[in-house]
Amino acid sequence: VQLQASGGGLAQAGGSLRLSCAASGSIITRQIMGWYRQVPGEQRELVATITSGGTTNYADSVADRFTISRDNRKNTVYLEMESLKPEDTAVYYCRAYLSGSTNYYNYWGEGTLVTVSS
């Protein structure tokens, strides 16, 4: 499975960005898809996940500002980021995995950098 993320870039505080991540290859359609982020020197952290049925989970820090969605026909997950803050600056990674089966189905995309200026 390959994950191709796009949409990162530079935004001002209070602005918006939209990330996309398209999965290809030997996809299991019930895969959970999600976004994580990492600041240099810190651990990678969960931003949001979404199941194939549309159940979402968010980090508390973004729950009222970010929206995750997916198009199962396109095997693509999106992250709409609004009211961006400088502390949202990080490399954002897309992930596709099966709950309870990450030993054999757990894929990461290359990161896309999001920079929020104050």
C-alpha cells in the first residue's frame, strides 16, 4: 500500500489548509485512515482518524478546528484545518491501518510540512 499526501504549505495564524492522502495498491477497504503530526525532537502524535464507516476520533487540541473525512471510492482521506495556530506547525503524516492487525497492515505516507506563521 502506498500513501501519497499533498496539500501542506504555509498559512497564517487563523487561516486554513486542506490536506489530502490517496492510498493505492493492495488496499483493504475497511482500513482506518488517519493523520498524525510530528515536530522535530518530539514524538509523533495523533491528529485524527476515521474508519471506513465514518467514525472519527480527534486529538483534543484540534477537535473544534479540524475535520477529517474520507472518500472510500477514491481511497482518499482529507484533513480540513481551520483557525490554524502556530503550534499546529509540524510535519503531517497520513496512516492506513487495521485495528488489531498493525503487525501486517500498517502503512505511513511521507510527511507533508505545514507551517503556520503568527
